[in-house]
Amino acid sequence: MERKSLFRLSLHLLWGFLIVVVLLLFFRERLGNIPGFFRRLKREPQALVSVFKPREMAGVSFSFADPGDLEVWKTSGASLEAVPALWGTDETWVRVTYRPSGSPGLLLTDETMGVMDWRGAESLSFSVYNPQTWTVNLKIKVKDTSGHSFQRDQEIPARTRTAVTVPVRDIASRLDLSRVGYLNLFLWEPATATDLYLIDFSFPAPGLPRPPAGLVKFMGLQFPSSVRPGEEVEAVFYFLVNRQLSGDNTLLLRLRQGETLFPLGRIDPPTPTSRWRPGRLAKVGPFPVAIPAALPPGTYDLEAILAQPVFSVRGEELVFQPYDNPEIEGFQVSEINVTAGGGM
């Protein structure tokens, strides 16, 4: 009797072993995904659930001060590093260095985040600073799990912090928002290594407050709307800071006509910007401004820029403070008419 029981047990074990071998042969191509799954499960306890249910992204944001937020991003032909803010605040940014290649990118994919549901979000939003002396064309590409895609080109001006917002309704016309598996912020064939700094990356839900686009709000000016070449005028500018500035900024004034710039001066505020109190109106001026004698008559945009000097091996560089004013395009705060030298 015991021999028969032992024989049946051996037979069952043999059949079990054969079944395991067959299953391993059948699923051998999928075994390589198991370590990645458990890595995601370690980083994200909801990873197991996300296999069956897409992750709701409305209200999700990335604070790059948290190392875990860096782990969900992948790079292709690029490198990613958390860095302190260039503006002397306590913010943490990420610096993406795009290397010269076909299409280096920064990616958020279903491998690290799981399949995502963007339907409840109002937009894809982030701020980006371009330290280069030229405009960078950043490409934003989104794909769903079926391969349908949306792409948008975003120009990032030189030495400027730019708030980028991609409304979800625009993306919805091209793909299934309930099953998004891919987001790529990439450059196309950069000729040289290119740095971009990112912060405030989020999927805001409708009705939630958004972070300010800049630390400074432009509040107004006193400057003649019509000037003559060669004359000297008096100017006053008003600002409001949203947060304490730890660095001291200088005020740059210039006239713009198309792509041509005419510098008017560089003024250090009598009260250093590091001593400006949040919520209190700050005044710079009155001070004299000389209009260039050779300035051709015409209509110009007056640009007023608060810039923080940053020193490196290349010498002094000026980092422009963006304005928290949606109505201001760049730094153009007024329109000035330059008349002929004889009349006004």
C-alpha cells in the first residue's frame, strides 16, 4: 500500500514538473519583464493595481526635491539631475542635458508609472528655463497604449523662464486619454549639448490654484509714451514679489523693434531686491534715461527686465526673472513712439 502511494506521489510530482517546464517554455519571452514589475512595485505600492486600472493623474505633481520623483522618469540620449534654483530660492529644479543625437528625450512611460488616465486633469503644465543664448524648440509628444499620438512644438526663448501649458482637451482629439502610456519631452537633432531646467511639473485638476509663473509681478511704470532721439527722460518702475528673493537683481531697460534691440541702461535698485518684502510694492526710480541719439523714428516696445547676475568660468551671465503677469508677453511693458528729432 505504501509503495502504491509513493508511486502515485512520484507520478504527480513528475506531471507537475512537466507542466512547469511547459509553462516556462511558453512564457519565456515574458520572464524578462518580471524584475521590472517588482521594481515598480517597490517604488509604487499601487503598481499591482495599475496593471488592471490606469493611474488617475489629475492633481499629480512632481516635486523634484523628492528622489522618488526622479525615478519615474527615463532618459534617452540625455541625462537628468536635480539642482538648486538659479534664482537663489529654496526650489529644486531638474536639469536635463540633451546630448547631440537624433532625438534625445525625457520620458514618462507605462514602465515606471503604469498606464495613466489623464481625463480628469485640466492640462499638462510645467515651467522651463533655457540658459542658452538661442531659442530651443522643445517637442512634446504623448501616446496612448494603442499607438495614437499627439505632438506639439514649444519654443523656449533664450535666458527666459517659460510657463508651458498643454490643455488636455487638445490632446483628447488625437488619442485615448484613459490609457496614456508615453510622454516624451525631446529635441530634434541638437547640434550641441543643450541644457533645459524644469520645475512645477503637474497635471492640475480643474479649479485648483496654479503656481505662479514667476516670482515677480510687474505693477506699472511712469515713462513718456513719446520721446525724441537724444533727449533724457525720467522713469519709475513698480514691482511686487511673490516670494523673498535671496539674490540681488539689476534692472535692464531696452527698446525692441522686431528682433533688433537698443539698450537704454542698467540700473541697480537703491533698495536691493533681496530686501524687497513679499506683498509690498517696490519702487525703482525716479532715475534718468538717455534716449540714443541715433535711434530711428518709429514705434518700439519698452522692455523692463529684472535680471540676476550669475558668475561662472565664462564670466557674468544674466538670468532673467519671469513676470507673473499673463498679459505681458516676455518683458514688453509699454509701447513707445520715437518721433523725429525736431518735434514731439
